[in-house]
Amino acid sequence: MERLIQKNALNCSNRESLPDLFAKTILIMIPKNSIKPYLVQSFLEESAGRAPSKVALICDKNRLTYMEIEERANRVARFLRQSGVQRQDRVAIFLENSAESVIAMFGILKTDAIFVMLSPTMKSQKLSYVMNDCQVKVLFTHTDKLKVVSAVSGSVPNLQFVIFTGNQDKIPASNCPNPIFWNEIDSLYSSNSSNPSNSSNPKPETRNNVSSPPPSNIDLDLATIIYTSGSTGNPKGVMLTHLNMISAATSITTYLENVPEDIIIDVLPLSFDYGLYQILMAFKFGGTVVLEKSFAFPYEIIKQMVKERVTGFPGVPTMFAILLQMEDLKEYDLSSLRYITNTAAPLPVEHLQSLRQIFPQAKLYSMYGLTECKRVSYLPPEELDRRPGSVGRGMPNEEVWIIDKNGNRVGPGVVGELVVRGSNVMSGYWGLPEETALVLKPGKYPGEVILHTGDLFRTDEEGYLYFVGRKDDMIKSKGERISPKEIEQCLCALEGVAEATIIGVPDKILGQAIKAFISCRDGYSLKKQDILKHCKENLEDFMLPKFVQFVESLPKNSNGKIEKLSLKLM
């Protein structure tokens, strides 16, 4: 390089400076198309390059290194590419938290496709809707979910094949299109193999090479669609680009001050963006994730935290409430814990104080966010005593402010709608341009849009945010945004129900608890157990009502609409 510059310097004219010549030399020496775009899968690829033998994921008693995950994800990508999955096709993951769900996600990204992480408790009706809505081409799932998947596979015309983990003996009994077992993919790759998409039942070739397919995507392409409840009753697909996710992960890991030595326990479902980002962020900075299926057995989780010397614990209020009821918690050595994060709903002040007493060495971050932009704000731990009810200020590389009904900024103490400006803001709702236009509106600068959250906030004199309520009647419980309409439709499908409506009621643990009001048809006498049984059979766990109240009739206004405000006073 030095000799090349010197030689060119001797031959250059007096008008050409050495820095200009150096720039030209660099351009000449860099082959065309050699600069790869920075995409979400780059998190895994770069960490595997830096620390290939480091444990990246601890799950189901298995310890997978970055290189092991990289190689297995590459096999998935090669298989999907050879099976006809094309750029920006949608591929769904219908699995419990597992190594396979993580590997599948990165494999899908490496194929230039869009991953759709589905709630593992999703029932057939909603599964069918989501898969048809975004035209899912391939589904990753487990044989334990065979009954649900089989029930919908015939009604999803775009579904070409299903990839199963679990008990291989169960697959022949299914009516799923082209069922494939995961172990077949793990034996994949032959660079000279014929394209399996030419076959009606694609099968992988013999394993030879596990390099990643060359990417075609750029960071403006979609990386994922995350389905969240909509006001119409049907879930909406939040479209997030690679740039959206990279921006959010970068900002969050910046204020959490994450380092490669961090070990994060993740008990949140990967279908919940809070749980999903624990994987993405850790893989970005080269840390380790202890991935658990849930927080159903808290003592087992605590033991894992002690054993693995966990440094980061992301949770929601329901989890921390359970934690604080464990009287012997102090007997466990959790001195390695460096930070705790909370979002979904503000923690009660007494819970904040109790957590700080139990974990005096850990920084406690109170945060606020929504799927449409992942994260909005965080409260620096040193501000907890002064502002225990605040969710902080906008995170790095983001602007937030509050507006009135006319779109004008308001000052401290005035309640208004929170708006967000940043590269973490979604590109819109899948297939819903009108609903997208309601929340993504033109900003101050040419060509930009800003996110109108629909949440009411106020600020103090120093700009710290305080949540007040929601503009619409969406319920936020257990960290999930829940559409009352979806639950109401389910309840009205139960024989004997004349009318039903849902409201959210304040709950210190859940944020909001779900309360159902039901009037029965003449001749029917339903009980709370009947309602809950029906809901459990048709709804996801986080949508189940906590309270059920039977009424003779529901209050209505002059237009015949149910007066939910009246119900809130009952």
C-alpha cells in the first residue's frame, strides 16, 4: 500500500494533493460490491467473527457458541434459499422460547426474508388470520403444536411447507403441506445441489459448506413484522426495517452500558418485542443470553441466575410482584446482578423501593415503549428517588415531545399526546395504509413522518415524562397491548351470551386488569367458570379476564353504542 502511494505520488501533477491521491488509491483498491450492508444478522456474524467459541445462548441445558449458532443459521438460510424463499418473503416462527427459534430467526434474516415471531399460545383462528394477512410462505413450529397448525394449514394457501422440531413420529399423521423435520436441515448444504423448489416436497442435500448466502437486502428493507392488537379486533402487523431494529438496539445498549461480559436472563416470550430484543442486543455486543420459556417457576429462574452469574434481568411488573413475595430471596447469591429493567407498565413505588433494598448493587431502569418504535424513554437510575413515577426522557438518537389536539407542543404539566421522532419508528402497519396514516403523520421537516403514540403524558419542568392514560380504549396488561374488540368477539361467540364488553381497570401488578361485563340470553344462566373456560380455549393467556361481572343489560348512548365510561364507575 505504501509503495503504491509513493509511486503514484511521483507521477502526479502538482495540482493533485496527496490526500486526494490517497482517496483515489483507496477507491481503486476496494473491489466493487465488497462493502456489506449492516443488517440485523450482522449482530450474530460479527460476534461469531470476534469470539467464535464464546457461549452465546444457554437454553434447555444446552450451551451454544456464537459460531455454532452462526453455522446452524447458515444451514437454515441455505435451505430456505434453495427451497424457493425469496427476498422479503414472510417466514413465521411458531415456537416456545428455544435455541431453534433463535437459529430460525437469524436463518430467515440471512435469506433476505422477513421473520414473523408468533405467540406460542396463539390459537388456530388468530394463527390463520396472521398467516393469511402477511401471506406466510414457510412456518417453523413444534410437533406439540401439530393440532393447531393442522387445523389452519388448509386455509393458508400461501403456505408451502412446515418445518418441525420435536417428535418426528407425529409428522406423518398431519395434513400439513410438505412437512420437514429440523434435523434434515442440520445436515444441509451442498453448493452444487439442484434447487429443491423445483420439487413439490423440498429436501435438503448433504452437508458440505455452511457459509452465509450473500445478502441482497439493505437496511431499509423489512426485517420483521410484529403483530399487536388492533382497535378493530384483528391484530395489526408492525413493520420494522433492519434500520429500525439496529437503531433501537444501539440506543438501548448505549444507555444500559452493555459490555460483552453481560449475561442476560430472558424469560419473556420472543413474540413480545421486549423479549426478542434481549437476544438481538446481546448478540450485538457479544454477550450471553440465558433463555427460559417463562417465569412460571420463579425459584428455578432464580437458581439459574445464581448458577450463571446473571448481570441483566429484564422484567415486567407481574414478575417483580412475584419476586417480591419470595421471602427467602435474600438467601440466594445474586450479587452479580448489575441492572434490572422494567417496562410494559410503571412499577408501583413500593415495589421500586423493595427491589432496591433486595438488590442494592443493581441499577434499576424504569422504561416506556410501544411496539411501533420499540422503546421511547428510560429513567436514569440516579433519578429514581427524585422522580419515582416517571418513565424518564427520550433515549439516545431520538426526539420526543407532547402535543395538544391541534398538534402544537405543550409545556410542562400540560397533558397531551406523546409523539416520537427517530430511526426506530416503524415504517407502518402491514397492508393497512389508512391506519398507518393515523399514527405516522408528516413532521416539521420535508419528507419525514413522526409517530403519534396515542398515549397521554405530561412532563415536569426538566422534561421528564409521566404517563397519564390512553387516548383509545386499548388495554395494556402484562406488557401486552390488548384489543377489547378481540375478547368481546370471543365472548359473543359463546352460546348464551347476549352482549359482552371489556374494559381495563387499574391494577398495581398488571398495569391494567381485564374486566368483562356480560349479559345473558333469556333462558341461559352462565357462570364465571363457563366464561373463563371458553376464553382459555380461544384466547391467548394474557387476554384472559381477571374479573367477570354479569349484568341484565349493558348501558348504551343514544347511538346505541355501549357506554364504557359508565361501566368504569360500576
